[in-house]
Amino acid sequence: MSGADAVEAYLSSVPEAQQGAMREIRAMLRAAAPDAEETVKYGMPTACVGTVSILYYAAWKAHIGLYPIYRGDAVFETMVAPYRDKTDTLRFSKKQPVPFEVIGRVIDHQLARIRTL
């Protein structure tokens, strides 16, 4: 199974209530990094630039998670603070609308970080 097929299989297995948000995250990754390779690692979808993952995203019982989201400047940290769970984790509760604008900025942050490696 190709990486994109594995991601599609994962997304198809996600509860319907979270599928739309998960597919939107995938579309955002594809738009931001059209040459990135999709795959599933550690049981979660990801998109990679070379050998480096942009981010992992996963649907859990009570939230959608993004991993690892590395620290940024004060403006970035203020934006993600309501969603920071652990050191490099962001969680978006199923009880709230998914903040796609924040996720878009997170993707940009991750890509900028990769460019410095």
C-alpha cells in the first residue's frame, strides 16, 4: 500500500464526526507542501519533506492531536497556548470548532523549521 493509500485508509477509519477536520488538515498539508510524501508512521498520518515529517496528526476519542509542534517565538506561542497539552503536543477538543487558521500557521511554522535543518 502506498503512503497516500495508507493515509486514506487511516482517514476512512476515523469516526465520521472527525473525518472532515482530518481531511481538511491533510488538504492544508498538501497545499502548503505539494511535493511532500504522505505516509503513516507511529500509527498516524504525516507528510514528509525528505526524511523529516512536517507534523503528525491523529484523531483520538476526545480530540485531534498534532505532533511534534516545536516551540516558536512569543507570537507563535501565544497563538498555540490554548491548545498546548504537553511539551510538543497540540490538542483540539471535539467540543470546539477546529481552528484551521491556527493549524495553517502551525504548518507554516513547521515548514520554516524544516528549511533551517
